[in-house]
Amino acid sequence: MALRVLQQPLLGGCCAGRSIPLDGGRFRHRGSCHPGIAVSSKSRTQCRATSKQENPLGFRSAGSKVLSNLTRCTRPAVTVDAGIQRGTMDATANPEGALFEETANNYAGLQDLQIELRPSAVHGKGLFARQDFKKGDVIMSIPIEACLVMRRHPVELFTNSWRAPEDGTWKQVELGFVYHAEHGLPWDLVCALALVDAAMGDGGAFYGEYQSLLPATDEIQVPFCMRESHLKEIQNQTIVDGARAQKERLRTLFPELMPSLEEEEVEGPGLLQWAYACVRSRAFFLGGSTFGYIPFLDMANHSERPNAAYAPREDGTYIDVIALAAVSAEDEMTISYTGDDAAAYTSQRLLVQYGFTLEQGNVADRIPFEAPAPHLQTVRLSLALIQGLVGDEAWIGMMARKDDELYAVIKSLPLREEEDEAGGEGEVELANALLSQCTAALAMYPTSEEEDDAALEQAADLPPLAGAIRYRRSEKRLWRRGAALLQRYIIAASKQEQP
């Protein structure tokens, strides 16, 4: 087996479809990988009344303080009367799916929708095909009028920088929007303010319905939406400090839309945090300096081998979702959140931006070894010995993307590819030094992996806490597997040095 194979990024073609533009450009994607809807018992009639009187997310009005029942009334309910069926979706079996279908048909012009929203084995809810699609087929087309489109410059892809419903005004945007390249708010924060307005009724009937499908405040797992008691459970001070800084910035800019630290601990994140998290995790790059919050498409789950991608039409009227490969009826339609930037999307970045951690490991992760002593900095470990210790079966599985965690561990080590390559002297000493770093790092965590597993079971009904625990567990697994491999390397290399 050729050893040089490890020098490849091991991403294969898996991320080429991350919003792969069909015209050869570079389209970036967004998104939270799950809508994760919880269902309450209100009827749709009650929901519409709620959206007119007290806004759907549980806030009094634009610029008001957070209501005390924020985490218990985070959006209008999506249940419907028992036995009623809208379109082809059974509303009693899948109320969110029924609302997804009805909202698409009634408000966005997506008649004869051939995808549906339902529980996903990947995460939460996902989009599933109702019919077979061939490679290159358009799976669905989303009208640009249904999107919140942001642009830095006035003339680019679309005719207007805003796509606001005619029956709405954008209070928060008018209060906070001075958008120029050299000063003012960044596009994602302006878009979040627009989503605040849309969710509070200024987005008209469409967003009044659609925001019912978005994750509730207590379901969002990005760190800057976590309560302080959950945030510290990440056990990574860099992430914790960054989340605190983001909260403070939002609190300084828009104090009326942000809860105090005390309120947040009791009630959960505020309206602006919710909207900003949705935009950061669900907005799409549309070319040039144009970004858009694209409903329906934002429900698609992430895959490193996606079967679909999106592309805006040249005339700016629709966003088409196109099959990258054959998609059979009942298959989940997935997109890539990372595209050709996958190597930059570490577990830390995925958590901070999207609110999830890859359970099978992440090829972008690395063990953060510190530089060894000066006399060891030119020493390299033997790749051939590493491969022998791993074994052919595990090595082939790793190369087939069945163990991304092992790949991340091996890529973290200083390796020499050929046995006669310089750098072999002192390899046992180097391995011992790296092992010491692994041992010291694991000792710094206040909980063990076994305790994390038990805590994760107890946090099943607390998605933000569960997300924090999953992340810290992924860090520890990387250190532990690095330590185990180094221990075996030291034993094997020491034997080879013996006369």
C-alpha cells in the first residue's frame, strides 16, 4: 500500500457539492443542520391570533424586554386539528411536515412540491424526496420574494437590496440599519434584525407561518445562545470567551433585544440571539457580496457527500435546488455546509457557527500539540510504523472515511514518509514528549469521558447542554486516541532500537 496516500486531504469529492454552483463559481452555504421542532397543543387558528397580538416568539413588541415565558412559548404552535390532512401530508402523524407543505404551497408558490419535511436519521428533521430525481434535475425552486436578501452594494445580482413583504415595515432594520462597506452593521446582523421583524409580524403571513418551523430558542446549540451554566460545560475557554464577547456586543448594540445575564440564565436566549443564530447557521452566499436567508432550503441537513446543491438564476427570480446525483424517492436530500472549505471547518468552527459536532470525527481537527524542545523540532515519526500499528483493515477504513477521528490523530503527528528520510533520530523521545502533552491535556478536563457519557444521557431533553457535552467529548477522544497510538509507537520503536 502506498504510504503517500495519506498526503491527500482525504476529502475526496465529498465537499465538492457544498452548494456546488453549476456554473463553476463558489457558492457557500449556511445552516443549522436541524429544525428540531417541538410541538405544542395550540391550533393553527390560535397561532395566527397569537402572531397578531403577542408576537410568536414570546416577546411583547419590537424593542421590548424578553418575556418570562420565552423558553416555553418560543414560536406559534404547529399542531393542527386531529384528522385534518392538507395536501398529501398526514397532519396528525407529522404536523411540522404538514405545515411545511401548506406554507410552501400557500405562500411561496411551490405548488406540487416533490419534497417533504420529516424526521431524519442524520439529525432532527430533514428534506426527503417524494419522487425519483436524475442528476441535474431541479428538485425545487424557491422564489426570491420569499427570501431575505442582503447585499453590500446596490447593483449586483438582484434589483433590490431588500425583499420585504409589501404589507410589512422593518422596524428593527430602520432603527439599526446603516449598511456600507466602510461602516455600519455586518450583513448577518442586519439580516437578523430583519428576521426579528419578520418573526414579530412585520414579515406578513408567510413568515408568520414559516418561523413556526425554525428551531426554538431552547433548541439552538450555538455557544452564544447558551445559558452561562450550559456554556461552561463546553470546557473550552476559547469558545466560552468568544461566546461571551458576542453576547456583550449584541447587548451593547441592542440592549432592548437582549436579556441580561440573569434573565438569560432563567429564561434562555433573547430574540436577537435567536435570529442571529438562525441567520449565521442558515444563510446562503448568492454570489458577489450578496447573501440570502432562503426558507425551505434551510431545512436541508448537512452531508459530506451531498446529493443536492443550490444555484440562483441569472435573472434573480428563483433559487434552484439541483440534484448532484440520482435521488430516489424516500431518499433524504442533503447539501454540504462546507463545500471546498471543508478542511477549515474544525469541530470548534462547526459548533460556533452551526451548533453541531460530527459524531464520527472531523478530518479538519488536529491535536493542538505545542512545539517540542528545540532539539526535537526536526525529528519525525515513521509513517510506515504508524501504518503497521494501525493495521491494514483500519487503515483502509480510514481512507474510505469510516474513521475520520483516526485520520485527524495521524495528521496531527510530525511524520516522515520514507524510512531513509532524515528525522528518525530521537523519535522515541519525541513520541514520549507528545504523549506527555496528551496526558496533561486530558488531566486538565474536570470530567472524564465516562462522566460525559452519563451526563449526555441526562441532557437528552436539553439540546444546548447536550451540544456542549458532545463537543468536549470529541476533544477528549482526540487526545485519548492520540495518547493510545503514541504509547504503542513508543513500545514498537523502542524494540526496533534494541540491538
